[in-house]
Amino acid sequence: MDLSFLSEYFMPVIIGVCLCVGYIVKKWIRDVDNKFIPTINAVLGIALALAMNWGNISVGTVLGGMISGLAATGLHQAFKQLIEGKQE
């Protein structure tokens, strides 16, 4: 199954914002369980995508926001494993 078509939905600005917000939620808000961070990023990604494309809202816009928000979570995990792996 080829999922390469999903790469056209990545929005770098949304990935950056969601990455920062996810990091802040993880480090500074202790009452939020880690399992909710991907959901927060996905919802924030959708909201940002809708705001950025207000005149041209479509299902693709919603999908792009959601994928970008979730990609931020995966990017954080990849960096975390890369950094922790080099410290050993």
C-alpha cells in the first residue's frame, strides 16, 4: 500500500506550530496525559488549516491539517529517539 500521496497534504507551518505546542503541553502542563497530545495536535492542525484556507475550505484542507498536526507528534518522537540514542 503506497501512502506517498499523503505527503502532498503536509503544511510545514502547521507542523512547526503543533510541534511547539505539543512540546509546551508535554513539558509545562502536568495534568495532561501524554496520550492526549496527538489529539490536541490533530485538532490544532485542523483549526490552523481552516484559518489559513478560510476562503477555500474542503475535506482536503481538514485532512491536511490533521496530517500535519499528527506529523508534528511523530517528528517530536523521531528527534527524541535520535537525541537519546546519541547520548548512550
